[in-house]
Amino acid sequence: MKRTLVTSALPYANGPVHIGHLAGVYVPADIYVRYLRLKGKDVLFVGGSDEHGVPVTIRARKEGCTPQDVVDRYHQIIKKSFEDFGISFDVYSRTTSKIHHQFASDFFKKLYDEGKFVAIESEQYYDEQSGEFLTDRNIRGECPKCHAPEAYGDQCEKCGSTLSPDELINPYNAVTGNPLVKRATKHWYLPLDQYQPWLEKWILQEHKEWRPNVYGQCKSWLDGGLKPRAVTRDLNWGIPVPIDGAEGKVLYVWFDAPIGYISNTKELCDANPEKWGTWQQWWQDPESRLIHFIGKDNIVFHCIVFPSMLKAHGDYILPDNVPSNEFLNLEGNKISTSKNYAVWLNEYLEELPNRQDELRYVLTANAPETKDNDFTWADFQARCNNELVAVYGNFVNRALQLTKKYYNSIVPECGELTDTDHEALAEFAQVKERVEALLEDFKFRDAQKEAMNLARIGNKYIADEEPWKVIKTDPERVNTVIYISLQLTANLAIAFEPFLPFSSARLRQMICMDTINWEDLGKTDLLPAGKQLGEPSLLFSKIEDETIQQQMDKLEATLKANEAANAKAEPVKSTIVYDDFQKLDIRVGTVLECERVPKMKKLLKFLIDDGLEKRTIVSGIAQWYEPEQLKGKQVLFIANLAPREFKNGLVSQGMILSAENYDGTISVTTVEHEVKAGSQVS
């Protein structure tokens, strides 16, 4: 193949990208592209924001702005986050661009003119009050399987069942709460059933090398029998369907978005044809190889739907491989954009500055390549401190500091090799072959592990040779040990370039290694004797407990906020008669003094003016209030409650009334306007 075209799934521009996106798609894609570039291959890395579809309109409604406002804001956030994180796209554009709108319209029109679509009229849910057809994600109702009250029209998030709106019990508009009716509407469909025989041969017979999760999901879809899939929908946000009689309809986002790979390539090539050639060379030349990096929720679109679109068009190459990952969870919970439960990349880059490689390393080490995996902050800290700092960083620092100490940072001459030297050299000479084979097979987790083994070999070699001791008795031997250690250091800069580009760049600067290429990996003469090296510094620093606790507290606060938002009021207690209520003497009291109770963390002691005298009331609200916040306030209290004595001798002469929120927080009840102390509540 002359060239390799790599695409990564277009993230929805309805929020920032999070670590689930990174682990599933963008880090493995970037590793692969950087590897190909190191090998001198002709490669193009295409990305962009998916800016149409329902998630964008939902976000716009929540924020009280237009969909365009939403995508303009999040496209910039996402694009900058990728740049700062080192995701090395050659082009990162967007599906609201003029080039994309025209290209997608032309693509649809060609298939329409050639009779590749079928028109189907069907009844779909309609909100008569808002005057709109509703998308699956905008419909909610009771799940028919687990009876959760707020299942979506496409999925129940409680039990995980895939649904259709017709299955929901008592469906309603998720935004307005309005009831729905069925109304007829016409749409155009891609008849996937007509492509089934071709897809079965192309995937099941010709691509058995695809990952088991990809191959298995494709087989499941094909075994179930493919059905026509709508390529248009009733929506006011998207690319207008470019034919008569389709007013008020747009291209379905699943049809529009993958075409963005092609239109973004066209945008890049048209801007710089001398460097990139034509977009047709990348997408229509049989000598081009196409690789899609996606998450498992996009397998059907990239392996069945998009190839069928390309086949229907007739001029395009098809994906050679689709290395899809499973999902990454966060601290045992599902990552959720709508619930704000995630580690957002833009926030990570602000809160843990200059630690891009640490996150890249951990996400690759925990990559969900074969099954769903879990990211925890404890594991993040452990891997950074015990592997990046204690293994990789430790070896490099040892090698460079010893060179500085004994040789003024000049590479020494290599003397006669011993059996120990030959063993170390033989071990790391094999690393290139192993890492390369794993990268070619899209096994990035194992490839990074092999790269780290280089550092382990180096640590063991230096520890066994103990040059700080041998220097006193055999300085010529130390020459050889340091020389070999430096060659291994240079190899690490190459091996880790695809995985950890920022630290590799810093390491190359320290060893004055201006250019690198993959073919040099495994060589033992990368740093010639007599070469002057730069000033050594630490490649990595420890992640402190305080940093991890801040991130854990942040997630915990999000969980509590979600629980409070989803909580419902407690059922009303048993009915009482009015005379029972009359027995309570609820009054307004002015807080004269308030202080904490020694050795009793939950209690505050109040001195209350009740209009007749001063009384002491003890209340268990110290967790939610500082005493100073309550001094001078007027609070409601029960005046005729029997006194209660505490173990420390304190006596409480009443009860201050508080409201308990769904999340367990407490708010003291007060009056809107000041009244006289002792005023009764009736």
C-alpha cells in the first residue's frame, strides 16, 4: 500500500471530551499514527467534531441558546484539548463547515438520483403542542422491561435494554413533558437488506482478522437480518435534504457524520495539494489503506452502514480494519456526559498541568481492548509513581546523572563487553520486533508494556553492575556500563515516542538526539562516544495523595448532586387530625449565641430569645453550619417539647426545625421578614 488513511470517531460537540473517549479512540489512534510516521510511511490522520444531531439540540435547550452557539463553543474546547494532549491530527475540522454541507448534500443527491434509496411513509411520535416530530432520544417513558419511569426512546439506562419508542409505556416529550401522538411522515431509507449478501462475504469471510468484539458484533447484526435504515429525519438542525418535497427534513446524523471524514480530507488537500495531493488519492485509490478507530457503540455504523454507503456510491475504498475498543468506566460507574460524571480532558489539563503523558500511559495500560475496563485514581497514582517514576524515570535519571558525574555529560568510550553486557544487549535488541508486531496487530496495551520492559532491563543492568562502586576499582569497566546505559536510554526515546510524545521529546533534548526513526530502535550506537549531552532533569514526578483526593472529592460531589437531582420526596406520613397539630407550639426564636459543643462534633448549642426568656437548645446540625452563620437569625423551634438531657449534662429545651434535602444536607427554617421573638406559627 502506498498510503494509510486513519480516521477517529467524530466526537459530539455537545460537551468536552473525557477519558472514555481518549481510551477508546483517540490515544490508540494517535499511537498508531505516530508509529507509522516514525517508520516513514505516508499517513494522514483525520478528525473533526460531529456537530449535528439530537445531543446538540438537547444541550442547546438546556443552556437556552442556539445549536450553533453550542457547537461553536465545544468545537473549540475539544480541538484545543486534543492539541494540548498531543493527539496529532493532520486535520481537525467540523461538520458545520460549508465544505462538509456541500459534500454531504452531493453524496446524498448522487445516491438519490441513482435510485439507491427507498421512500417509506410511517407513523412517528409527534408533539402537538410544540409542533415537532420527536427523535428517539427526545422521547421518554416507562421501560417495558424493568419499569424504570424515565427510559429513553432508544435505551433504558437503568437496565441497559435497547428499545424503540413504540415499546415505551406512556411516552412523553422528554423536554416539555407533553404527551405524544402518532402522525404520518415520509423519509428516505438506505436498504441495508440489499447489501447483506455482500457484507456477509466481505466481513465474515474476508476479514476474520478483525478484533473478536468487532467481528462478533457484525455477525450478530447480520445473523439478525438487516433492515432499511432512515437517512433523513424531521429536525430543524442539520443539513437540509437537497430534494423537492423534503422541506423541514435534514440528513440523519449517522449518514452525515462519516461523510465528514471525506469532506475534512478534501478541506486539507484543497488547502495544500503540494503536500497532501488530492482527496481522491486518499479515498478512491486502491493503493490507499483505510483504518477506522472507534468505540464499540460505533461498530455497526463503521462496519456495516458506512461501508454500504460507500459501496452504493461506488467510487470509494473500504476500511481495511476497524480496531474498536470496549468502554472505560470510572471508579466502577458508567461515564456519563449528561450526568457530568467523567474526567474531562480540558479540566484534567488545567488541574494536572504538564502531565499529558501520565494520563496517556495509564489509559493505554488500562485500555479496554477486549472488554470493558475501569479507571480509578488510585491505579492512576500507583502506575505513575511505581512505573513511570520508579522504573522509566529512575533508569533515565540514573544513566544521565552518572554520565554527568563521571564524564561531564560526555558519552564515554565503550570497552570490552562481558557476558552481562551481551545479555542486556540481546534482550533489548529483540524489543523492536516485539513492539512492532504488537502495534501492527493494534495491541497497544501490550506494545507499551514491552517498551517499558526496556527500562526494566536498564534498571536491572545498572543495579547489577553498580558503577558507583566499580568506579573506585575499575573505571574502564564503568565506561562500558555507562555507554550501554546511554544507548538503552536513546532506545527508550524512540520506543516511547508513539506512546509518550512529551516525555520522549524532553528526553531527546537531554541527550541531544535531534532526529529519530523507527528503524534505529534496537541499535547500540545511537549516541557515539564523545557526544556532548544536555543537562539531565527528572522525566516524571510523583503524584501526591492530595492531588488524588481532590479528584476523588470532585467525583463524589458529582455523584451526590446526581443523586439529589434524581431523588424524590419521601411519601407523606399517616394522616393526623387537626387537634394533634394544635398540640405543637411552634414559635419564632432569635439566636443570641451559637457555639460548638466540645467533644461532640455533630452538635451546636444555641441560646434562644423566645420572647419570654432565654432558653438553650442543642441541635445536630454542626456538619452544615458554622456557629457564626446562625447568630442573629430568627429560626423556628418547637417550644413545648419535653427537655432532653445529653451525656455531658447539657439540657436541650426544644427543637430547632430544619428541612432535609434529598442529598441529606440540612437547611434551618427561618422567616421571610423579621417578627417579634416568641411569635407563634399557625
